[in-house]
Amino acid sequence: MAARRAPLALLAASVALLAAAASADSWLYEKFNTDGTVRADYDASGQQVAMLNLDRSSGAGLNSKEQYLYGEFSIQMKLIPGNSAGTVSCFYLTSGDIDDHDEIDMEFMGNSSGQPVVLNTNVWASGDGKKEHQFDLWFDPAADYHTYTIVWNPTNILFKVDGNVIRCFKRYADLPYPSSRPMALHATLWDGSYWATEKGKVPIDWAGSNYMRYNYCEDGWRFLQGLPAECSRS
């Protein structure tokens, strides 16, 4: 059985340009494609929440079906609590997987307990990246929801945390800038053990990250005639 990390929670009602729908999960599947284990629901205040789960077999993510050329994009996120070393939680825009793609990243690199979470920001233009600025967050991003924003317009790109601008990437006429390719909005959670924490020195601790409360494949009292067939194949 694969150990499961605590989930990344996304308060998705705040994502700009994406209208909320009536049911708990209709907004998600009407507006987003999903990969891996992604759950949608309401929280206690009635806000719509998506939860991404990571295990040894797969990460998780969602990406907008629509693409955008410029705009302001915000999401409220609560990151993995405790020892999240090796994990990468991302909020970003990208034009696709081609070599000369455009991309605007906010990546939260997991930390060992007691260490600050590093926020990595980056901009790719026509396949030209390596423009990282990294920040130690001044709060615990796993304790509560915080708002992270990308403002993308023809003259600059702003990265904001709780309304505070932490970085401005300016456009210069003689340098690459993402200006012609529409981009889709993504939120992902994946295993970045090879680089995320202290340049890969601290990988995910799968042995200490099992937050699963119940597993039907271990419930012999419930299945007296034998466990379901898939339990022997996982």
C-alpha cells in the first residue's frame, strides 16, 4: 500500500476569471481537467475547496480548460503541514509542454519540520527560463489559507502574497517576454525529491507520512468472504 501525504487544499472560489457553479464538484469539472486524486467539496463557510493528494504512484493536479492571454489570477492555498520535504506545490500558467513554451510559476518547495517554506518564482519566455527569485515565507503556509496572485499584462508580471507584491518582472524590448501565447492555469502537487528541499538532499519521507485513517483493503471484518480483488494488486 502506498503511503499518502497530507493533502494540499485549494480554496478555488477565489481563482479569478473562473466562475463558481452550484454543486460541490461541478465548478471543478466544468472549468478544469484533473490528474491524479483531486477532490472537490465545500468547507464550513460554504467556500468551494479542491484537495490534491500525493502518493508514491502519482501526483495530482488540475488545469483550466480555457486559456488566457493576460489577466490576474489568484488562488487561496493551505499547504501540507509538518514535514513536507521533497514535495512541490505549484500555482502557475503555461502555454504547454513544447520546448519554446511560456510559463509563469509560483512553486512552494516543501520543508523539513521547523524550517521555512521556500516560494520559488520563475518566468519562461519562448523556452528561456532560469529566472528564479526565491523567498522565505514569513508565515506558516500550512496553518491557514493565504492568497497567492499572478498579475500578467503587456508590461510586467507581478507576484503577490496576501496582496503584497514580492516581485515585479519587467518587460524589455530586446529581451524575451511571454506576450503572444495564451496560457492555461494549473495547480499541482508532485514529488520533487530530486531538487525541492535543500537541492535534493532531503527527499519525501514516505515512511512517516501516512495520514490515511481507514483503508478498506485492511478491513477483514467488513469483507468476511475475502478482500476485493484490487486489494491484492496495489
